[in-house]
Amino acid sequence: MTPTRVRTRPILPLWSALLAAAVAAVLMRLAFPAPAVWILAFPATALLLVALVGRRTWSSLLVGAVYGILFFALLVAWTSRYLGPIPWAALSVVEGGLTAVALVPITLAYRWIPVAFPRALARLVVLPAVVGALWVGREAFVGSWPYGGFPWARLGMSQASSPLAPVASWLGVGGLGFLMVVTVAAIAEVVRLRRRRRPIALALPAVLAVVLVATPLFPTTASGSMRIAAVQGNGPTGYFDEREPFSVIQAQTQATEPLYGEDVDLLVWPEGSLDGDPFQSDALARRLSLVATRIGAPVLANTATGRDGRYYNTSLVWGSDGATGQSHDKRHPVPFGEYVPDRAFYNALAPDLIGLLQREYTPGTNPPLVEVAGVRVGLAICFDVIYDDVIAQGIYGGAEVLVFQTNNADFRGTDENLQQLAMARMRAIESGRSVVNVSTVGTSQIIRADGTTVTSLDADEAGTMLDDVELRSGLTAGIILGPWVQLVLLWGGLGALVIGWWRARRR
């Protein structure tokens, strides 16, 4: 193909670019639960990219800030449920601001790559690939910094209910997002270059569309089943809920009673299902042992535990004879939720809010695995479901089923539990494992390895789930390649941007 004329001016004037960014933010929010209209992620991505084309750095930051702040403000509005607008506004501004900064390289790619590689083939292939790589790099940046990051809004996670989700079992969630962005960016270049009637120009978007829609699940091997019961107690587990002593374990116990006499291999209770530390409370220990005796199976429960002067968010296996010695501590405690980083600094800014968080949870170091009746069970506690390393370590450790315990009581009546549940579904697809996702207050589900739901409990209702959960073995390509795909895209995108800058400067 011959060189093409390079358009360096913005496609949209600044006022309409800001409007496009705002519309993109709204559409992207709607792609996530609820209402989870997954296809809206594509026009949202297209609008944002068009708004960035040809911009200078400062106007790019402005466009990115409008998109990022509005998107996060809409997506995580549930953070204001109990603590009011300040944490919500702070999270939205910080994450939106980081998003704006991380979108600048995409603007630079649209400025430099067409000059560095002016042929139409490069515009149709190289530029979309660089844009897609920089998008994944942006997600990696926002998802890992500061304080461990907040990888809640990754593009691939919006596809939990779409036919595109199986791609994650081959390339991971980041790889799925990359292919989505490349498809959108390639179609945009076909339109910009006015080559819609040339079949060869449509080759890349057409191939990507087929890959996205027609990719099957990566095969894993069925290895039996495990009869798992999960109980949603709907007890007073919110931060500000009024409660009597032992009211939480009492709610869990009452909800469990219909299961007595059933054939159960493992009983799962959610995060925060105990009122205290059974290692330090004989009364809690006796109650937990009694439940394990009556159900005829060990109980996987969760509570705050204290050891050596430190506190942990701990999931533990408890049998009829007491503690089994198996436990896992949450790997990524939530900043400003389970601990306060740089407490003196933030206490000076908002002493009333920071003063509410007296307990400081320590990150766990033990593997996210327990073993019950010879079956290894992978764990993720609450928001740990969004961190790739926790899921991967469980699968590499031989987990044949995944159990996610969470407490959504502080976000009753919001979309938070549905967003987290969608991420649990994506983890089932990505890892090729069944998932038992159980909440204190809902929504709880047992999910097959293909992402379909076996059984479900609605929010704000006590209830039980009991099923012969399929066990599977083998590593998916998504687990093996996913972290490497993200790493290669991050540094490959930045490297391509530097090469583009150097070649464009020479030209």
C-alpha cells in the first residue's frame, strides 16, 4: 500500500470531544452490571478514541479526565452508600485522574505512529495494535498503583455475559480487552482512511470479529465432583449494623439448619460470617464445631483474626473437632476500607472518617488454598477476586474448584455485588473452574466453568445452595499466558510509542 496523507488535526473540536468523552463514560458504565449491556463497551471505546485523536497533551488530559472521573463516579457510586460523598468523590477523582494521565500515550500514538509509519497498512494494523497495547498498559497502571491499585474497571470484565468471554480462557482478561480495542481502533482507521469499500482494508477487523465471537473455551479436564453447600445468612454484617453478641453466627447457623441431614462434603460460609476470632473465643469455637458436627462436613468460614499483634482477614477450615490448621489470609486488604495507608497524612485531612477505621489489616502471605477430602480448593476473599495473582496462585497450586467469600452488607441496594459477581463469572471462564461465590447478604451463585449459573440466591434473603460442583484440572492458556500477555502489551506498547516518536522526529 502507498503512503497516506497524515491528518494531525483533531477529528473533533474540544467542546464536542469533551461531550463525546462524557457519552463514552456513560455507555461504558452501562456495559457493566447493572444493566450489563456488554455491547455498549464498543461504541464507548470508539467515542473515547475519536475524542483523543489529534489532541495536544493538555486537551488530551482534559478529555481523559472527563471520561475517567465521570466513568468511575458512575461505576463506583456504591462507595457513598454508608460513608457519604467524600470517599466516593476521592476515589472517582483519583482513579479518573490516573486514567486521564494514562490515556495521554494513546493520544501520542495517534500523533506519532502515522508520521513514523505513513503507509496505509501501518495505519490499519500497526496503529490499532499500539493503541490496544497502550489501553491494556493503562489498565495495568491504574490496577496496580497506588496502594496496590484498583483493577475494578478493566474492559474485559465487562464481557462476563457476552459471547466474547471465552477469549479470556486463552489470553486472560487483559488479552480480551486488547482484542476489543484493536477491533474498534482498526474499524476507526478504515473509516478515517475512507477505505470501507476495499476488502483488504477490512481484513483485520473482520478476522478479529470472528476471533472474538467464535473462540471456544480452552479445554480443561473433568476430575469428579464435590458436594458443596453455601449459606447466605443475611445477618447484621454491615459496618454500621446494630448487632447483639453472636448475632452473625446465629444468622448463619439458622440459615444452615435446612441442610442438616443432607450429604455435604464442604460447607461454605461467606466473609465476615463469624462475630469474632474462634481461636480466641471458646464460645465461638464451640458453636462452629457444633455446626460442623451437625452438617457432617468441615466449615469454611471467615473472620478477623489476630496473631502476634497483627490483624488479618482470614478464611479458615473448621471441623467437628475444632480447627484443622488450614487457613488463608486476604492478600490485598482494601486501602481506606481495611487499613489506612499514610494514616497521619489522611487523618489530618479527614479525621472523622479516618477515625472510624481503627483496625489495620495486614496483607496475607499464605497460599490461597485449602484441602478438603483430598480436593484442593482455591480461595479469594472479597475484592481479592479482581487480582490476577491470587487466582493464578490458587490454580497453580492445584485448585480444582474456586470459592469466593464476600461481604456486601455495606453496599446493600447498590450494583456492587452484581459487579463483583460478574468478575467471579469471568474468573470461572478464565480459569476453567467452577466457582462458588457466597455473600453474607447476596447475590450468591454457583457458577460452572463455562460461566453459566447453576443456582442463585437473591440479595437480602437468607438461603442455602447445595450442588454437586464439578471439579476440573489442567491449566488454561488464560492462566499461563494472561500475565505475560499483559506484561508484553504494557512494555511493547510503550516501546512502540518511543520508536514512533523517534521515527516521526526524524521525518
